Amino acid sequence: MTRDEIVKLAQESGFRAGHITLTSGDPIAFIAPLSATSCIVELERFAAAEREACAKACDERAEAWRAAHIAGQRAMQDRAAELCEQFSLAVLESEWANGYAVALKDAACGIRALEVKP
């Protein structure tokens, strides 16, 4: 998370945030609890919001990984079927190997029919 995102999340959790202006140099950011004695409530809200943000990021990345994984499997499946068909055409040119050519075409159909799973 960026510093700005952390400050925003802290504010949404109930913390005060702002900047302290010094006599020299740039202002310094601060985050403080609303209560002077305890900040447990704000910390609990902050932790819950952070967990939710992390879970959301993980879900988004997992979905992208699943899509890429399935696309890769389908590409390998198509390539394997294509190679079987090409080999069947090469074998078909030999009269003695007609049975092999049919078997290779069947293999290509079988490969294409396989279920792609994540």
C-alpha cells in the first residue's frame, strides 16, 4: 500500500490524520487515535480493513492466474492435437500405416475433447 492509502485507511478506521508544519523543511504526516487513552477500537477497525484489502487483492490475482492457467492448458491441448493430426497426415502417405493414421486422428479428437481444469 502507498502512504496515502495507509493514511486514508487509518482515517476510515477512526484515526485522525494530518500534517505538522515545522519551522523548517516539509510538513510531516501524522496519524493519531481519537482517544487519548486507548486506540484499540481504531486498531481493530484498521486491521479488519487491511485484511479485507489483502483478501480482495488476493482474489483479483487468483482470478487472473486461473485465466492464464486455463489459457495455457488450452494452448498446449490445441498444439498436441495439431501435432497428432500433422503426424497422421505424414503416416497416411504410407499405405502400410493406414491404421496408425486413423488412430492418430482419434487421438487428436480425444485431446481436443479433454476437459481443461484450473
